[in-house]
Amino acid sequence: MASNATGATAPKTPPHVVNSGPKLNSTPLAVGSAAISEHIGAVGVGVQDVRPWIARDVEDYKEGAVDKMLEELLYRCTDDSKPLPDKSSLLDDSLKAVLPICNEGNDAQIIKNHMVTLLASNVEPDMYQPFIKAANCALRRLSELDAPGLVPSKAEDDPENIIFHLNDPSLIYQTYQGEQSSRKPDVVIVSNASAMKAGKCEVDDIYESALKKPVKKFEWKELRTTLEFKHTKSELTLPPATYAAKTTYNIPEAKKFMKYRRETNQSAEEPEPDATPLPASGAATSSRQTLNTRAAATSSRQTSNAAGRSNQSERTNNKGDKKRSSAGLADGGRSSKKARKEPAKAHPVVQNGLYAAEMFAAHFARQSVISYVVENDIIYTWYFDRQGAIQCSGINFVQDLPRFMVLLLAMQRMPYTEWGYHTLPELVSSGEVRVDDKKIGVVDLKFNLTSDERITHFGLRGRATTVFPVESVALSALVPQLPHYNPHNPTDKLVAKLYWPEEERESEADILQKVYEIAKKDEEGKVKHHVPELVWSHVFEDTSTANIRRALGIDDAETGRRIFYIIVFRELRPITKLNEDDFLSAWWQIVVCHYALWENGVHHRDVSPSNLMVYKTSDGRWIGVLNDFDLSSTRDTPSGQERTGTVPFMALDLLTKEAIKGQVKHLYQHDAESFIWVLTWVCICYEDGVFIGKGTDLNDWLRVDAIGCHRKKVAS
């Protein structure tokens, strides 16, 4: 072992004090796509491998009443220049307002005729056109409606007005770390401008064009949302002669919600049988939490499970990889790398979840996605955010056309941001935003959206961390004034981490302040200069995922709630870039730093290659840094709902059924064991900073869940 400034005495296991603080048990709630979304492109993990984990996410949905959702959506359309109406009266008034459109005039009969055509469909594709015709006809009539309490409609030919558009069989592409997805939602909702571009037509022709396959493929960033259809043989009832504004929701109990798992008889504990199982730990992608540097962004892609090559520039130079476009997180065009073939078509509920994941990925700061599944004559509203999925009870749009009209009215009148987009300006062009900060004033941020070292995300719930190189005049000027400023790190580069941590959990910024207090008293140099340098942190207080759950009256709305953060650090590099004595020295420095922090009540609990970082001093020394504290815990603070740890590097005791149930206390010895797994992994799987472990048995650890990883480790 090479000598280092931290000394040669091995850390001893800290004594366990019974009353030293709250229980720090492993917690089991982070499963599904949160576990593996950043493994895409790493050691052969493909986009299609995420499907079984998306299935887990959508299966775990909460149920909400559709009338409550309609009230909430209508409230998002209210006219701020007038007194705000009561939500319940807003729904009743809207039902009455749309009733004449359902019953009077030629358009009412046209809509009914389209409904009858849809009911007569023999196969699913036959449903698309009559549904689109009915919905677009209704939107045109609704644009003329003076809806009480709501903002007026945009002009019918306004570029930002919405329209339902056929998409199937056209594929929509998006790329993630060199891996490409290709999906074909049945019907999409887009702006007039997008419809004209897709159909290569003028605004007067978009209603006809919307019934045809797009001439120019849509991109995910263009879609307001999607509709997935399902046709089953069923006895359906024709539209009534006259509609009434039913103030009481009424639908048979058996059809109130789509029961995905009941139909397939698959266990929630198992991925779909035609897909490859992957880690089921919520923190299995420490990549989402680790990346406080541009280099960490690279490391997380390749070493969040320590897979992949040593840096992204090497990845994108490989044959078949495509450099990302400047249009946000994912490239909307076809990659030169052949898209992996998806397995047989998934259940519509799962397809709907996959589309939501694509829309999240297309706008990294998107807060939520509202999408729809149509089964025969019932439309189900789905709401996705980083806390999980909500399915609202269905609306029979044939028998209860007024309610469907109100849903369309809300879609038509909702401002762009109310579709779930963040109130930050869209970062698809310049990447520049300005954030008001109470302490330091306006913070300028210019994200490098085209960097090959940024992180993309494909999943539904979880932290959904994205990382970008960032420039900021205000923050760069702030760096030398930081009380924890490290003069030994010569870099002037910054990186921004954007993510959705649990609101209940102690924030990473607060934990780091405790770390800096420990470092200030550190006379032996065990912690000082071995921890990341936080420059700025900002929480968007109005983004709590609990808000919609409270509005819908969902039980336990507070548990697992998430909130949006931006946090900026000085740049670091991945430890896997180092070799021999440099690597061993940096690794040991981090082991000692971790132990010193644990002794002082800061428990990291997520040791993995992508959390071990380095920087090079001006005189050429490599210094190890323990990175990523957003899943750490301190004494007397809530630890949230997520189990911590990156599956391939977790201690064997934590890869058990008991640990998954939250029954195993996370101790220092578990992190110490993780350091050994990391050391073993890097020594076997890396050579000269390049990942060479694809053909090793260790690579198999990446493609199994916690129990499977335990089995493979024991057998190794």
C-alpha cells in the first residue's frame, strides 16, 4: 500500500451505542425503475431492460377519484384576474357549461357518430381515427366556450393550441448513453405548431393531417402527452339520445380502474419473464446521487454498478455511438447504433408508463406527466411524478360525454407549465436560466446541454438525478469566499446536480454543513480536503409531490414525498481513472475519511466506485474525496424511505430478504465491506482507467437484483 497523508492505522469498527440516535435500518421502498435507469449503456444493459421495472412502478399506483383530478386540472386553468372559484363548484359549473356542446347542433351529432364508429371497431387500430375525430371536433367547439372561471381558449389556429394526432405506426426515438429507444404511442397530443411540422402542412390542414401517420417523426420533447389504446371484445352501449350533467360520478366498480396485475396474474415481486432482471434497490444507481462533478457524471454512467468505460469521451468515440444533440437530455433523431428490439408488446398500462418515462427524459426538469389509457369506451387518467404513479377512475366517454368534455376543456385551457413542465424556462436551446436566491440574489446558470459527460435518465420514480457541466458568473465569484474552500484543488470548473430527493430526508446541503464542521476541527487531515465542495444549493419549495396527493385525498400523501433541488459543486474526477499506487493511496484516504465521519455521526452508507472521487493538486498529488452525501444520515435526523447502497458493492448482510424488508440495521462494518468490494472490483475490472470487466464473472452482479447478487457473490 502506498504511503499517504492520512496515516497507516486501519480504522476500527466504532462502538455501537444503543441510545446514540434513531434506527438506521435498511428500507425497502425504492424499487422499480429508480433502481436501474442509469445503467443503460453500461456493459450491455439496454433501454428495453428497464421495462420490467417500469411495470413495477405502474403496478404500485395509488388510486384517485377522477372528479378530484378534474377539479385539480380545472383549477390550473383559472383566470388569475378574477376571484378564484371553489374547486367543486368549478367542476359543476363546467359540466353545465359543456352540456349544450354534447346535445345541440350538428357537431354534437358528428361527435356521437364518431363514438358509434369507435364502438363498432373490431381491432384496436380501428379505434384511433374515430377517437381523434371526436376529440378534435369537441376541442374546436370548446374553443368557442366562455367557461366560467377559466382563462379563455387560444385562437383555433394559435401555434400553441393543442390537437390530438395519430402516431402509430410511426416510431419515436430517443438515446441514453449511446443506447436508443424506439416506441410508437398510438395517439399523441401536440401543439398546432408540432402538428404542422409533422404533417408538413398549413394550419388549415392539420385536422385532416392529424388522422394520418406523421410525415416527419415526432420527438418526445414535442409531446404534451400520449394516449395508449386497448380493444377487448365486450358488449358496449350506444350513446344516449340526450346527455345530462351528472354531478355524481357513476361507473361500474369492475371498470373503475385498470387492474394490470390481476389481468396478467404476474407477481409484483418478479420482472416480466421475457426481460432480464436488474437490481431492485432504490439506491442501486448511486450514479444519481453521486454526481456532483462532471467527471462524476462520467463515472456514474460507467461505475454506478461500476460498469462501462472510464470516460464518456471514449464511449462516444466508439463505433455506433452518437453524439447527443443540443436539444435537451436525449437525442430525438435516429442513432447510428442499431436500436435493440423490444420484446412483444407490453400491457397498455406498462406502455403508458414507458411513454411517461420518455417524456420525463426529454425534459430533465419536468415535474409530472399526465397521460391516458383508453380501453374500449373508457378513458383512464394517469398522473406520474417522482413519488410514484396515480391512476384515476375511468370516464366512460360514450355514456358520460360531459365529463369527457370537461377533461378536454381542462387540456385545452391549461398553460404550458401546468402539463407538468417546470417553471424554469425550457433548457432545450441556450441552457441559460436565472434563479432568485434569498441569500445571494439572482444566480445565473448556463448548463452545457451538449456535453458528452452529462447524465440522462430513463425511469419514473426516484431521485431522477441529472448532472451537467455548468457556468455561473455569480457562483464562480463565490467559490474563493466559501468557508470550506479547498485551495489545493486548482479547478475552476463547476457541475450542477438536479434531482428529486425525499423531502423528509435531511438535505445533502445540511449534511455537508455538518461534514464541514467536522473537517474544521480535523487536525489530522482525515476529513479536511477529502470531501466535496458545495458551492450553492436551491430547493424549489412549490414542487413537493405531496401537493397533488393532498388535493386528490390520497391516504398517506406525505410518505415518500419528493421535492426538486439544484445543487452546484466544484468539479472532481472518478477514482477509476487512477492506477496502482495513485489509486491505492486515494482509496485509502477515502476509507479513513469515511471512518472519521462515521465516528462523528455522519454515516455515508453508499460506498461504490462512483462515489469515490479524486482531484489533482497543483504539485501533482492525487487526493481522494468521499462524494455524494444525499443518501447519508446523521444522528437524530430522519433517514427517509429509500434503502441505501449500490447493489454490486453492498455488504452480503444487506443483500438479504430481511434487509429488503428493512429489518437489518446498516452498520459501519457494512460500509467497510463495501470498500473491499470496490477495491476488488476496480482491481479486476479496470486497466489504465478503462473498464475491461465485461467478460468477468463480476459483470453478472450488474444484471441481477439484491438476492441474486448475494447468491453470485457467495458463489464467486
